[in-house]
Amino acid sequence: MHALAAVQLEVRSHDSTSGCKYLREFTESFQLYDSVLLQEQLERRAVAGDLLLIGDYHALPASQKFAAELLEKCARERPVVLAVEAVLARDQQILDAWWRREISEDELRRRLRFDRDWGYSWEPFYKLLSSARDCAEGVYGLDCRPREDLRRIRSRDRHAAAKIREIRERHARALIMVVFGESHMAPQHLPKVLRELLPNDTRLVLLQNVDALYLQAAAEQALGGECAAVSMGNDAVCVFNASPLEKYESYRLCLERWRAENDGHRDFAPAIYNLIFALARSLGFRLDSPRNGTQPKFLSDSLPEVTTLTEDTETDADEKSCQYLPETNSIVIREFQVAEAAEECTRFLHFACRGMTETCAAGKPVVEALAWFGARLMAPEIARRDRNDLGQGLYQAYLSGSISRAELREIFLAHLESNAEAERALSLITQQIRL
């Protein structure tokens, strides 16, 4: 216990989130169990329901190993679908390409930005994905950005629940196995949102190695032997596949590795996403909303893939410091210059707001005007060489208050597939700036 206390103290000294309300709600929800389960009882309960919500301790490989083994067992009894927090929903097409064996493990890892965006051990997670590809009907990413802001963590629960409802529509008879961070499993977190969205689906929360339950089981000498898990009523169970010392030591090692890996590593993706978030908020768009008028719901799921280029990287992109490529919904960046990056982020946001549809030749002036506007809005102090009169007019109208955020959103949402649509969008701009 002294060793455990020392590791917990070190972890908390490097993790400022441990005392937040959301995490306290999880800890306070699971303090006591009421009965012990045998292996057969645990597996029967796991496979019987509609939704199996597995609380994942991301830093502990035993946690993902358990999920992979349980998936394989459940798949012998009924159709199973895997849904995971570790993959952003916006990267579903990358996951699908791997599922169809069109890309390799290495390419999957690189394109998911797994090591930078997720950061936990790849091997146990890849074993879970491989088990799903071998045994399940499908595998889906559930998460959205921003991941780092605990003030927005409940919006990630709502996003995940909406994605799970979409999965249910595709897989009506399957057991949906959700592997998500354990703190999301408190009754008032993800399970509550799922009860509201899928009231007819039965749910079982399956936790792993919860401290209070482990200590109770140890005190009652319930660990080992035929004990496979403990039960908290009809809706939650907890399995033990690692000691608290092993769990916290694994997290401490992760923190240590992250600090070493972050030294001197060039990665512009966080800066690009911050610009997109700031631009969307400035215009009144919500990236986490399922209802945004004619805008695609959950705009965060459309975020572009960001590639940081080196001098040796071969690419079809122009020699700009930053460029948005709509055909692949990606941004390639050689050097972070805020005005150019803001311009390309605006091109992405405009493209996403139009449902990622093609732009006719007559619509190009609208695209260029909005790109200029976005660059000035995000970097007003930086002088630009290639002045765009329409974009500058929009910017001045915005500063003077003669054009509202709602009117700007209307321009961003206007489609440009045909000449008639482009002319209407161009007319919206000229009317607003009175050119």
C-alpha cells in the first residue's frame, strides 16, 4: 500500500484533472458492490443485453486485452459491433479502409495520428481492433474534439451517444460493445444520455479495477478463486484483471513517456484545429451540435486530416506554407504562419458547411472572398499582399456591425454547385457590403 500511495501521489502531481467534478462523480458512483459473480455469470450478463459499455483504463494494456477477449467470446454467441473512444468519428473512413484491408497497420496508426492524438500503447489497442475485424460486424470511432478540455467533456458523451444511435440503426440486432474511458461510465454521464436516446436498449456497464471495489473485495477475501467480477445492481459490474499498483504505475509510465516525446517534436495539427474552433465559434457555429440548421450535424466529425510536411516529403500540394485539399479533406502544412493557416482553415469550414460539395467556376470568387475574410478575422494585424476586395468588404462590414454573424453563416452555408447558386451567394455578399 505504501508503494501504491507513492505512485498515486506522483501521478496526481502531473495530472491536474484528477480533482474535477466529472471525475469525482465517477468515483462517488461506485463505492460498494453487492454480490460476487462467477465467470459464467459475468459472460452471460455481458452477452445478454443490447449495449455493453466497457470502462477502459487507457494506460493499462490489460484493460484492452480483456475487452478483446470478451469481444471474441461474445461474438461466438451473437453478432457484435465494436465502438471505441480512441478513434475520432471524423476518421471513420480511415478505419473503414483498414477494415477492408486497403491500408496496412502502420498506415492506420500514422493516419489516425494515434501516438500524438491518443498517446497510449498501440499494440493492445490494435489487438482489440484486430479481434473486431476477425469476429465482429463492424468497428466504429466515437470520439470528437476537443479531447483536452474537461469543460466540454459532457458534449463528448452526447456526441458518442448520437454515434451509437447511428450504429444501432445500421446494426439492429447486434450487441454494441462500447470501449470508452471509465470516467464516462458514471450513471449521470454516457449511460444517462444513452437511456434518453435509446430507451428500448438494455445496458450493462462493465468497469475494470475500480479502486474502492478492489479494496472491498480484498478486505472480504473475494479476490481470486472462482471470483470473476462483482456486481452493483442490475446495470453495472466490475472485473479485476490488475492491481491498483499496476494500474497507476502504467499511467505514471505514460506520463513519463509523453514528457520525453513532446520535447522538440514539430506537430502543427493542434494549432490548425484551434484555429478552426476559434473561427467556428466566432461565426456562431457549434462543432459539437447535432442541430445546426442546414450545416452537417457534428461539424467536428468533418475536421480535416492534418499532415506536417518536412523538406523531404513528396506531395502534390503547392509550395505554400499551408494548403487545404478539399478532394481529400486534408491540410498539409510546412510552416505555421497564422494568416495563411487561417485562410486555409476558412476554406475547410466553408467546404464543410456546404456539405463538401464541388464548387462551380462561378463560385470561386465566393470561396476566395470568404478565405480572405477568415484570414483577416483570425489575424487582423498581419498585412496581406494579395488583397481581395470582396473579402475586405466583408471584413469591414463585420467590424462596423452592418453584417451579423447570422448573415455571415448564411453565406458560408450557401451552396455553389451551379452557376445559379453561385450567383445567389455572390449577390448575398455584394448586398451586405454595398459594393
